[in-house]
Amino acid sequence: MNTNTEELASLYVLDELNSEERQAFEKLLESDTHLLLLVRELEVTLEDQIRNLPQQPAPTQLFSSIKERINSDFTPKSVEPVITIRWSTFASWGIAAALLLGVGLTLLVTSPESNPAAPGHQPVVLIVGMDSNSAFVEAVPTVMAVDESENFLQLAEMAETYWQHPEQLPGYINQSPLANTLGSGYAVFDPQSKHGFIAIQNLPLREKGKNYFLWLRDSGSNVLECAGIIPLQDRQQGLYFFELDEDSPISSDQVAFFITEEAAADSKLSKPLGELVLGSDHI
Amino acid sequence: MSSTAQQEAAIEEAFLLAQVGVGDYEAFRKIYDRYSTPLYSLGLRMLKQPPEAEEALQDTFLKIWNNAAKYDARKSRPFTWVVTIMRRTCIDRIRKMNRVPEVVTFESADDQDWATPETVRQTAVRHETIDQVEQALKEVPDKQKRALELALFSGMTHSEIAQAMEQPLGTVKSWLKRGLFQLRNTLTKPAV
């Protein structure tokens, strides 16, 4: 990495680049893992400087004032299911952490706050492999944390590990490498928290105005649910987080995952109308 | 905070921001609880006056509420993202007040005795971190440190910093980079 790039990285984290320079630098960041690692380290360095200031709590009434201002200017936000996080970023953080600590990424850690198994029911995480016309589900017995953030972290670690090491995916998925030219992917889903990650690769480019919708069908109850629109933009691959409503009836350990291409632009679609591009609606 | 703990906190905070992005008040409250103290402290450092810092903090959290859905973890860590919003808000206020940006220093941190409700362990860990950061700052040459202080807390652009320090722009950019790298190298150096 040359001095000029290092200088740009410093000015980037100090917010000293103009918008044009910033955009150009962010393009670089997308393709250069070492640069991303450097930026993350510089951000942590600055974070330490800010936290090193004498810490003065904000006046206690301030949160109420903020809430009042939000309510007075309230425009309801979309509460439709949306796939909210482009996971590939976190994968980069993982790489950064692993490099910094000199350790490999590890899989799950059982939390002391973990959800005790209901009698006769072993909690599982579903690992779903998908290609252009089929899907395979394996229910892996796993104790997941009840705490929402911790549960997210556990799933994230699983998804990240498979992203880095697809050869560790169980069963059929091992023989279905992600490099499948007709599109392939996998999902990690916790039926209890209704949180999951989906990874996709090599999907065909969408027609203009169309979107990729992620669907889940519970094979036990035959309930079908839309998990949201995958915000692929101009990419053909990515790792994404999704969550279903807490009261979603999707809860068994036999859930089919599939992606369709739809002309719709919001996730209110009650059933798929478009072409199946990945996975299968039955298992 | 250890690197691992910092990574985990960052991932959790990105998750909370995603929740805020779809209108989750509870997640917003958690983000407020985590960030309000360091952001308010930054506001006080930049604006000097508590009422101004309070206004800036309110504006910042409104911006977080309205823009959380746009947060992109590819571009920055969650804390960096909110600090950038707070700094820009403070800079706007400084300019509206038509105030000449003041020179503020890392060292003046010692001058004030602001109480923070912390557990004994948190206090010990924070003091350890502060000691490390202060030690790291001591190793940064004065001019580089001053350039960093101006960039972080005064709201000056690097051109303004160059003017204030009567140095060519290229020199200031180089000082900022070298100062920041020096801090990074010292803070990530394994303890002997």
C-alpha cells in the first residue's frame, strides 16, 4: 500500500475528504480487504481518542426531548420485512478481527443465557443449501441465545464461517459449491428467534424494474411467508440478514427457502408470481 | 476494551442501527444509552457550552433516527458513523455562531472533573484505556498531535488547519497521517 493511499485512509476516517474524494475512496474500499482492515484499525484508534475525553453523561431529560421531537415529526417507518444488512461488510470485520488477533474464526459459543430446550424438542438451526432448482435443509441441533443481539451474533458467526469456508457446509451443500454458474446459495435460520442470513452467488442479472424476493415455506404447516426483497442493486452476490415477525408461523425444522424474480417493488406480495431463480418451494 | 469486545460491540451496534432503521424505539434507546455519553462529551469539547452541546446531541440523535436505514457497514463502524454525524452537527453550529474555531487539545481532558456513573470494573478498565491512550499520545510529535487535535475537535478543514499552522497543505496531510499511524501503532502494540 503506498503512502498516498495511507494518507487518504487517514483523511477518510477524519472526515476530511470532500464528497467526490470520499466516493472514490469508498469504491477502493469495496475491493481491497487490506485497505478495509487499515481503515477499521484507524477508526478504532480514533474511537479511543473520543472515548478518552472526560466522559460527561447527557442531561437526564434529553432522551425525552428527543422522543418528543421524533413524535411531533413522526412519519411511520416501514415495518414490512426488509432485509436490512449487507453482510459482506461484517465478514470483512471478521477477517479484520481474525488477522488482528491471529486466530481463526470460531463457530458457536453456548451462552449461559441460552434458551433451555423445551421438553421433547431439541432447538435447531436450519442450514439450507440452494441451487437454481433445488434446496436441501439440514437441522443442526444448536443451543441459541435468547438475547436478541447475542442470538444475532451467533447466527452471524455461523454465516460468516460458511462464507469463508463453504466446504464446512453440511451434507449436500458440500457437493454444491458456491461457484455454480446458474446461481447458488445457502441460508442459516433460527426458527425460534426467526432470524437468519442468506448468502447468494451468481444469480442471473435481474430484468430492469424487477426484484428478487426471498420466500420461506414451512413444510409442516405449509405456511408461506415473504422475508423481504434482497437489496442486490447491481451485484450478483452477497450475504444478507433477514428477520421474520416474532409471531410468524414459520417455526418447524423443515423450511423451504426460495427466491423469485418479481415485478413488485414492495414486500406486501402475498404469494410468488414470478419466476423461481434459486432454491425450491418444497423439500 | 479488547479488540474482540470492540468487534462484538460494533456488530451488535450495527444490528441495533438496522433495527432503528425500521422504526424500533427500543433499539434506538439502546443506541442512545451506548452513545449519548461519548457524543455529549465530544459536543462539550467542541462547542464549550452545555446548552449548545445538548442541542447538537438532540439534532444528532434525530439524524440517527431518520437516517439509520442508510447506515452502510461497508463504509464505517457504527461508532465512527455517529461520531461523524455529531462532529458535522457541531461544525455547523460553530459556523452558524460565526465563531472562530478554537484550539482544543487532548491534554485539557485532565482539567475537568466530570462524574460518570460507572461500575468499579468499568472505571478500572476505562482508566487503563485512558492510560494507554495518554501514553500513546505522548509518543506523537507535537506538530502531528496539534494537527490531529485541530482536525478532530476544532471543526477546521485540513486547508484551514494548514492556514492556522502556517504550513503547506501537503505537510499537514502528512502530519495527520503520521500522527494517526503513530497512535495506531502504539495502541495496537502488544504489551510487554
